[in-house]
Amino acid sequence: MIMIVRAATAAAAALALSLPTAPAHAAPESLVPQVLPIGVAVSALPLAVEDRTGYQRTSFRHWNAGDIPADGCNTRQEVLLAEAVVYPEIGPGCTLTGGTWWSYYDEREVTPAGALDIDHMVPLAEAWDSGASSWIAQRREAYANDQGQPASLVAVTARSNRSKADQDPAEWLPPSADALCRYGAEWTATKLRWGLAVDEAERDRLLDIAAGCGGTDVEFTPAP
């Protein structure tokens, strides 16, 4: 256990030393996309004991007016429009008719829009456990409606989303074996984006996934 933690710490330190020093005129770090091999990315995640004390789903306001308030669509609807394989018709009040989506968790083609859930890649309760409990309400709202990174919110079958519930990768993984590397990378990307920690069992499962997903990169942009 001590060796694993030290290895993770060493990997994170090596990563920090390998990054170039930004010039004074460079964009803030929060705006700079980063790409890491999945094993390096998992090792860079901070390790901490999770604590759900005080969690309430209402602590994360969603769905709000979305990224484009003038379009009349909320976050859920904007995500559905962004992920549509066949674009739906948009009616009054952003009512979506027709359209087709692909749920990668279970490799299913889905229609209509009402048959889909929008999954928080890292569930709200898990985010709370991992660091979001200390955030102000506005940051939790930003997290719950995050469209700044495609992996943060994903349209999937209601069945797969409700099977996952608030479980982390040590407790639940997508039923499709072909989804495993993508899911591990996107979970890791979301935690890195928001500076969230992992617990021991979660970290170990992510390292197991990484070991079988050579060549998979984790792409993330730190949240503002």
C-alpha cells in the first residue's frame, strides 16, 4: 500500500517537472488542455478518504439554462443536441422530437430523447465525497451543468445510468467491455478537471483499467 502511494506521488511529481514553465503572457492554466497517458493521469489523482457527511442532491443545482441561455434549452437538452447521431427537430420550449443517440455504456441505439438519461460521469454524490463538499454553491452548480468538457456529461440509456447510480469504478463499470478504456479515461479526466480525489479502491481499479488500456490518452482542461 505504501509503495503504491509513493509510486503515484512520484509519478505526479515527475509529471509536474516535465511540464514547461509558462511565460508571463501565457493563457491561465485553467484554459490549457492537457493530454496524458492513462496510467500517468490516474497516478496524478490525489488520494483521500471519502466522506459523504452532509450530502444532498439539491446541493448541486441542475439543470440550469445551459451554455446558451437565449436558445431556450436547458443543460440536459443542450447535451442531447450536442450528442445526437441523428439530429432531432426542436419545437417550442426546446421540445425534442425524433433524433437518435448512441449509448456507449451498453452499445445501444436510442430514440426518442425521453428514453435517455444525462449521466454525470462522476456522480454528484461521488463528487461531494471527493472534494466538492468544500465548494461554494456556484461551483457545484457549474460542476453539475459542465459542458466545458464533453466527458463530464453523457447521454446514455436510463437503465445503464440507474444501474450505475452513485458508484465509482471500484463498484460499477459499463456492461460493454468495449467501453472500458473510454470510461476509465473519461472518469479520470473529469476528476482531474475538477481537482477531485480518489479513494484507495477506486484508484486501484483505475490502475487496473489503465494496465489493460495501453495507448489510451486522458484529455482534460482544468475547470476555471
